[in-house]
Amino acid sequence: MLPQRRHSEILRCLSREGSASVTTLAELLDASHATIRRDLICLERDGVLTRVHGGAMISADAEPPFDYAAGEDLADKDAVARAAANLVADGEVLLLDIGTTTHRLAAHLHGRAVTVMTSNLAVYEELVGDHAVQLILLGGVVRRNYRSMVGFLTEDALRQVRANRLFMGTAGVRADGSVMDDTVVEVPQKRAMLAAADQVVLLADAAKFPGAGLARICGPDEVNVLVTNAGADERTLSVMSESGVEVVRA
């Protein structure tokens, strides 16, 4: 099993159980104790778990690695991404946010005559070999754990560009329509993306209602279109609609 896959499975186990011993993880993943210990050292360095005697426990403030988050609610994310891709017209300039749902959107843009601007390294990796797509990678500080770039360099780059549509992800949508994020370092960048786009399309599967998030990105008045799927909270969708947001159901 590849290290990235082992790391994802370790975090799934810890998220479910809270903690686990090296022996338990070794049996679960059919790996040696030495391999598991190396994995735990690596994941602790990334700040997503805390090693304890004989094993590890999930960190309370941990941000899950990209590969772990990408596997959560995959079918729902893909349905939302597919519906979002249907909104795109050839020739458009698109701005794709950090996150796993926008990565799924990129997978549905293969072969399209569009320009994609992003600081999402997973989107870059998805589209770099597709010569139909003009790909613009925004600079910044690399967040290896979440396969993205952030910081003042990214924000400066966003002030130099203009997109027809921003496809933005979220950690949660509150009952009043507030769009939230749970990673503080991403907040200035998301706000810069909002300012760089003619239209804002929010991608939020049903699990994002209310989801999570401690930082408010924007209100419903700054969103033009919401793409979601079955199971999303109907009262929140009504609030969005009343605020002038077009709701697209996958």
C-alpha cells in the first residue's frame, strides 16, 4: 500500500475511534510496526495527530490531509461537480478554489476549451496534461498537506486577473446563508477570489449544511449560484433563493 493511502486509512481510523495503538493500525493495514511508527511520525509532523505511548490520537484542531478529505462523501461531491461543469461554456475563464469538490470539477473539464486559473495543486495535477485547457497556476506558499498554495503572493496574483466564474468550495453553509471556512489561512484568499470574478458559483454538497467553519467568507448576497444535491437543508436553500441565489440541484 502506498504511503498516502496508509496515511488516509490511519486518519480514518483515528477519526472514527479517537485513538488507536500501533498494533491495531499495523493489523488493519497489514503493515509492520516500524512502518506504522514512521507514518505516525510523518502525520504528527503535519499536525494532524498526536503520538502517545504505543499509538496515536487525532489532534482536536487537525486539518485532514487532502487525500483523506477527498474520499469523504465522494459520490455527492462528484454529483455537484458534474452539475457545475454543465454551467461552463467554451471560451470561459474559470477560477477554481482550493478544495476537493473543485478538484472533482476539474475532472469534468477535460477536453473543454476553457482557461482555468487556480492555486489548487490537485486541480493543476488533474489538468496539466490536457492541452485543450489553458492552465494558469497562481503562486504562493505551498501547503503540502492540502495540496494548495496560499499567502500574499496568491492574493497579489488574484488582484491581477479577472474570471468569468469562480467555483468556490466551503466548509459549511449556515442557516442564514453565511458561507464558512474552517481554515483561517484560506479566508483572505477566498475573499480575493470573490473580488476577481464576475459570477460566484458555490459548490456545497448536502453534508455542508451546516457543515463546519469558524470564519465567515461571505453572505448569500455575494453568491450568484449554489450547486448542491439531494439532502441539503431546505430552509437554508430557501434563504439562499430569497437572497437572489440561483439554486441548482445535482
